[in-house]
Amino acid sequence: MTAIYSEESIRTLDWKEHIRKRPGMYIGKLGDGSSLDDGIYLLIKEVLDNAVDEFMMGFGKTIEIEVKEKIVTIRDYGRGVPLGKLVDVASKMNTGAKYDSKVFKKTVGLNGVGIKAVNALSSQFVIESFREKEGKLAEFERGELISERSLEANGNSNGTRVVFTPDNEIFGKFRFIPEYLERMCRNYVYLNTGLTIVYNGQKISSRNGLLDLLEENMSSPGLYPVIHLRGEDIEVAITHGRQYGEEYYSFVNGQNTSQGGTHLIAFKEAFVKVIRDFYKKDFDASDIRTAIIAAISIKVEEPVFESQTKTKLGSKETGPGGPTVRNFVMDFLRNSLDNYLHKHPVTAEAILARIQESEKERKAISGIRKIARERAKKANLHNKKLRDCRVHWNTNDERRLETTIFITEGDSASGSITKSRDVNTQAVFSLKGKPLNTYGLTKKIVYENEEFNLLQAALNIEDGIEELRYNNVVIATDADVDGMHIRLLLITFFLQFFPDLIKNGHLYILQTPLFRVRNKQETLYCYSANEKEKAVGKLGGRVEITRFKGLGEISPDEFRHFIGKDMRLEPVQLKKEDMVADMLTFYMGKNSPERQEFIIGNLRVEDDVVEDAGVV
């Protein structure tokens, strides 16, 4: 039957209906909080951006953030929202002061949408403003105004306080990961020296900007002291490490542009040109940038981002009639970096030595790389190791943030996931048995080992993660000893050769249920022995308990529950205190007796590891 297209088919949604119906347009993907780019973090960021913009304009040096359970409270000490416009600012689209560059210059929130999206997507949203000894409060539920009233200032300093709870109807069973929130706060203070953020009582500040950012995020010392350069509306920090790959942190007007954009492209081009000119040698660009760890922050008027989530800069100019971003960055590095290298010959020698080392290794494996590329192309055409999806992360498709590749072991497990997946956004890569332990090996092994060569080709990360084909790289192995071992071997591979994949929050472990508890009326899936006991208590009476010993035992129909909207992902994270070299040496090195002693001393036998299926 053909649908009738008439006047009745056309609807006009009000602002909150549209946001709730199409949240992805405003906050990217929803997610459950497992990923840094999940929508619940963007809600916090939208409110924080407004508070930080106040600081950037010279008002309020402290921002307080409290996150308890699922309730977020953010208080700034800026000028406060004009009281007569408090409700409009929170609930009328395209309403804000940032259209007037005389009031707000070089800020992030320019389209009057952000805080309205937070309001519409929250089950409860309260905004208070204190301004010149007067105050006002407006309370909303899912974007609907419930009440508004004047407040007694009672000594409250000027500023704005926002309290909100992300809506379970939109986000489901979500959680805030404290490490992600702390990282977000730290990025704000690195980019705004003099700003203090108090996160759940912890004071976070930075004296040295991007220098602090690099040193906090490096898991081992650089080959030379960080080069830290500051200019008007631009700041960079650069060093080289001993790792493979390239690692970048890029920002525009205090916004973490995790996908880079015109400013990062310009930085890479400028860095290569300055180095070539300084040493008067036409080094290969990849040799110059291998193992680089760098951060760049620029400020521009009226930045153009490629989406509402503002993760990629599209601007070509720094402002109306201003120089292009490329020329702006190029000119700064040409002068400042060149001067620095002339004044610091020891650093210049260290950079030259690193470039020559990279050049030597590249030439040693160039022939192998060529053969490996051809082998990977042929393998992708003629075997089924990679079952690809239709949408990829390195495109502009609105579903790009959802793109996921599951790395699994064995035909039965990969078969179940393949039959259950969303073919638009989910791909599957099947390993053949346990992969090689790559600890202590050079990158030559990536091309010589068929499994790792094909995996690298599937992810498209040979030349860095900018062209990574999937936003989420998910290790999906059995929850047994062999499965855990495969996880460790894969994590070791990524830590050795592609650490930026982990540092940029792309690597996850898939959590699948250990138990199925059911009776004739209901089926519950449990991820631990504790959840299983609760399920038994809830269902009562005679229940059947199945212990899943491997992913291959879970039918495709059941698997749909675990890789759909309720998918549980555990992020693989690196912190400053995680000394990668020491960790890999201990857990993956040749110190077998030491490791064996550690395992025996920390051995635990849990009920859910040894229990078989049965009926209670």
C-alpha cells in the first residue's frame, strides 16, 4: 500500500521535539558513556563551553563541577545570564549573545543551540543566574518549562549554575566514567592558564598550558625537552618519543578537535617544511613525523566546524579578511620553531638522530611493506577475514561515530557476530588462532606476520589513525583464560605499534554475558555471578541457568542483544602512571618465573568461572 502524501503528512516540530527526535544532529551518537564521544559527555561540554567562554572574556577564574550518580552540577562565576533572558537562553533556538563578536570573541558556541540541546535531552534541567545582587531560576523537564522564579542573592557571587540529569528515555542505562570527565577538565585548564576547575572537590589547573598537556599524557619521557612555543592566538608543544606512529592533540578556541581539521593539516605540513629547511635535506615526511607527540591550539573568530559536535575544523580563514589558517600556522612555525632549533642545538641533534633512525628502519622494510600491501589487497578480495560495513569513520556520514569493528577469534564466534551485526556500521575481523606476542619486536613484524598485516590493512592505520576506518575497535573474545590471553596479545600489539589508537579512545573490550537465567516468562542475561544471583532471586521458582563458555555458544538471535543499542564496552585506557614499557616488560616479556610468582600470589577462583549450566 502506497503512503498518501498530503498536507496532513507535513508536521512542524517545536524545538524540543526536534532535538529529542533527532538527537544525533545535535550531540552526535548517544552511547552509554563507554566512549569519550558519547552524547552524555557532550551535554557536559556544552554547559562547560559557556562557562569557559566567560573566563576567556575575563570573568570568573573558577568553575565548579560536581557529578554524583547521574546528576551534573556546573557553577561558573562569570557575569551571569541577563535575568530577563534566562528562559529564552535555555529554551529558544538561535538565542544567545555570541552572534555579536563584540561581546564574545573567539569562542566555541556560536549557533545558540548547545544548552538548548542539554535542556531537551535532560529529564530535569535547572538553570540559575546571579547578576548584580539579583537572581532567577528556571526549571524544565525534557525541555518543558515547569517553573521560574526570582531568587534572593544572599551573598551569591555573579555567575550561572546549571543542574541537569540526562534522560534515561534517550540515553538508556548510561554511566559517567570519572577518568573521561577528569580528562575533559584537564584539557580545559591546559588551554586556559589561570583557570581553575574544581571537579568533585579536586582542584585542577595548569601553569604551562600545552607543555603540561604533553607531559601529563606521555607514558614515558620524550627524547628531548618539550618544545613549547606561544604566539598571539596560537600555541604549540612538540617532542618525539620512542613509540611508532604519530600522536596529536588539537584544539580550536578551547575545543578539542579530536578529528583535527585545517589547523592540524597545516601544522603537519609546516613542521615538515621547517625541518627540511633547517637541516637543508629533503627528508621523507613520514620519517620526520614518526614518533612525534605534539599539541596545537589556535583561536579564530567565527570558526567553522564540520558538525555540531565541533570535532573537526573546516575554517580556511582566521577571520573575515584574515590570513588562511594554513598560512597563519605556517608563518608562526617558520619563525618560532626555526629560531628555537637555532638556539637549542642539543634538541636539534636529538631530532636529527630520530629522523635518521626512522629513515633507516623505513628503508629496511620498504620492500616488505610493498609486498605486504599487495598481499593485503588480494586477501581482502579473496578471503572472508574482514566482513566490512557500509559506513566508515573517515567519511562525513552522520553515522560515522557508530562505526565499529569487532576483532574476534574462531569461525563460530565471528559467524554469530556477523549474522547479528548492523551491516551499515559494524564490521567483523576474524583472527586465526592466537596472534603473535609482538613485545620487543620491530615494525617489520607487522608486515611479515599475515594476521597483523591484514588487521592493519583492515583498520587502514599504516600511515596513522587519521584514516582509521572505524571509530570503535572492539576486541571480542571468550571470557576464559584463552580469551583473556588473546586480549593481552592484541593490546600489546596496539601499545607497541599504534599507541595513539588507545590514547585517542578507540580501543574497547566487548562485555558479553556469562549467564542466561530464564523461566517460561522471562529471560535475563547476567555479566557476573552477582548479577546471576539477583536474576535468580527476581525470577524465583524454577529457573534454568546457562553458563556461556564461549561466544560461539551464543546464537545470532541472542547476540543481537549484546551488540545493539545496549552493547557494553569497556574502554582500554592509558594514564600517566601507566608506564607502558615497564608493564609490557613484566606481563609480556621473558621474565616467566617472576610473572608466574605474581600470578600464583594473586590467584582467585571465582564462582562464575567454574560453574556449569544447570537448573535451580
